[in-house]
Amino acid sequence: MLNLEKQLFIDGMDDILCSKVQNNTGAILLVDDEINNLQLLKRTFHRKYKILTASNGLEGLKVFEENRDDIALIVSDHKMPVMEGTEFLEKVNEIAPDVVKILLTGFADVEILTDAVNKCNLFQYMLKPFEPEELSKVVELGMNKYNLTNSKALILKDLKELFYKTIKSISSALDSKDPYTHGHSLRVTLYSLILAKEIGLDDKLLEEIETAGLLHDIGKIAIPQNILCKPGKLTDEEFAVMRLHPNNSEKLILSIKKLAGISSWLKAHHERWDGKGYPDGLKGEEIPLSSRIVAIADTYDAMTSTRSYRMALDHKVAIEEIQKCSGSQFDPNLAGKFIELEAVIRAAKENPEEYYSKYSYLQKESNLKIV
């Protein structure tokens, strides 16, 4: 399975490097109130770039908003009626700071130009009259800057998507080892996210908890199938092997730089609040918060899912068991919150895919739109 996941990663990287890093040159928006200047600008660039035009800043802002995804660079005059170039470019910068902005001006006022550079995030300003060849070189440099920035953004987006898909595929492959645990990792992750969000954890920590939930049982890839799927009670020797999976999880994840921070969380998800858990017998707040959250979610899903050795328990029975084990197996504060959320947990249990799309942070990150 590890070879399969490695190949998925390699294939994904090939897709990114071959199809995403490309010439993303977009359109140029030309804004000038003087028709002759506008015509000169169009003649200078129309053979190489798609051109959009406007006769003042207000009109330029409307054209930009209507074509926001296409425009890579703006060349704007400064002195124009209705809305001056600096005000127009400042408004564009608030919407899309990565769009390259070039200001044309007939006034060599240092204070005005300095203010414009700072407020508008100008790439360059040029004094009028200008030489078309000189402006063409500046525009070409601006387009190169835009393409480089845009390519980096696309790669970052796709790496996030690749990371999310790889984590999900590993999680699904783990669950498929035992037909009775199909969907277990996703449900554990979902319940963990519901609880973690309720106690006010920030987005970065929620994203890490989601990753930990999806991978909490990754160490089971080293557990023999005859033990993992045994229909009856495990022998002492078999249970000792089964108890190795948290350590295995830590070892597998520790060497991956992006995931190293959550490796100790995976190791500790079978620790108990009273110190009677495994593998290290951690007690109370010695157990990482994320591990305490996943432990409750893991136990709830184990109880409410049919396994090879017993039928699923009713939601109400599982909630009562969590109440009973509050302060012994589980962090009492977290167990209390989980019980308060029992209606949401029940609904999520009935429709995990729909609820997961609402609570997932990895999924949201991988679907971010780059503009």
C-alpha cells in the first residue's frame, strides 16, 4: 500500500509540474481619457496581448470587476476626469494586489509619485511622453512577474490539493483492510472536528486535528490481517500486537516533515485520562489535547459501528457510555462537550459525507480559488 501511495504522490507531482506551470499571461487593461493616447497604447500591445480599455478610472474599475479573472496587468494614466489613476489603482490593489500596475503621468511630483507607489503597490511609473519600446519592455517585465507569482500560487494550491487527496487515499486504504471499518477514519475525523470547533480551536489547529483524525490508525498497516479482522476476542499475544499500532503510527509519520508535529498525537490516541491507557500510560493533561479529542470520537464510532465480533450499539447507548467513562477514560470537560453536541453528532453519523464537507478544513484549503 505504501508503494501505491508513493506512486499517487509522484503522479500528482507530475501533473502539477507538467500542466500547471505554464504561460498564464492574461489580458492588459488600458485606461486613459485621451483617445489618441489610448489608441497608441492599443497599437503597442494588441499583437501580443488581449486588450481591454476604459476612458477613466471609474469605467476602468467596472471593466476590471467584470474581467477580474482575466486581467494580469493595468496601464493607467494619472490625470483623468471622474476618477484619477491613483485612486483607481488603489481600489484595484484592495481587490487584487497581485495584478501588476503601471502608472503613466505627466507630473514629476516626488510626493505624489511616492504616495502612489505605496498606496497602489505600483510595479512602475513612467513619465509622459513615453517611448512605446520602453513601455513594452516594462510591460513584458510586469507580465513575467505576474506569471511567476501566479504559477507559484497555482503550485501551492495544487500541493494543498495533492496533500489532501493523498491523506484521504491513505485513510481509505487503511479502512479497506477491514470491511467492518469502512469509513471509520472519516467519521472519527468528522466527530473530532465538530468537538474541536465547539471548544474554539483556531483554523490551523483544526486542520492539524483533521489530518490526525484521518491518519490516527495508520499504524494498523503493520498489523496482520488475521488479527485485525479476527471475529472473536483477541488472545493476550494478539492484543499485544494490536497495541503496537499507535507506536507504528508515530514512526511512520515522524519522518514526514509536514506531518511530524502530529506524530505524538497519533501515538497518544489510546491513552486514558486516568493514566491506564497505552502505550505510555500518560495521564490527564499529559495527553495532547488533540489526542484526547480523537480518543472520544474514535470510541464513539467504534461503539456505533458494526464490527466482526459484535453489532453496532445505538447512539444513545454510546453517549451514555461516554458519560459513564468521563473522568476515567476521557477528559471530563471534553466528554461533557461531546455529550452536549450529541444531536449534531447523531446527525453527522447519519450523513457523514455531507457533514464532512461542512467541517473539513483540508478540503476547503484544497479548493481555494487562486486569482
